[in-house]
Amino acid sequence: MSKQTTSAQPDTAHRPAPQHPAGADIVMLKDGQTRVSCHGDDGALGHPLIWLTAETQPDGSASVTCPYCSRIFQRPIAG
């Protein structure tokens, strides 16, 4: 019986791209940006202004989804 070893580092080369719901509103963040505000759509369909923090992944990408309107804020892989 052979032992399998696992690395402490995740294998990001084979990680699939994040799947977003069809028609999702995706907003691109600027380089280095992690904080973003969201108030939904203008007018009666909006929601209270909230501040979100995108979590940076080991590959340099970052994303956060608004819990009210499901708008996705993301920063592509740095490099």
C-alpha cells in the first residue's frame, strides 16, 4: 500500500473558473481594490447602501457577492 501525500498549497492550475448565474451583474474591481459599496439598482428597486470586502485568493483574484442583489464584484488574476 502506498502513501499519498498532499500539499499544503492548493492546486490552482486545475481549479475551474468560478461559475456565475446566467445574467448576473458582474462589476470589475480595479487593481488592488478590495472594498466596494453596493446599493442595488437606482430607484425603488435598490437596497440599503452596504460595504463589502472582496477576499483575495492565492492566485491574486478576488471576488465578493452582494447579499441583497447578487451583484458580483471581482478582480481578475493579478499579473
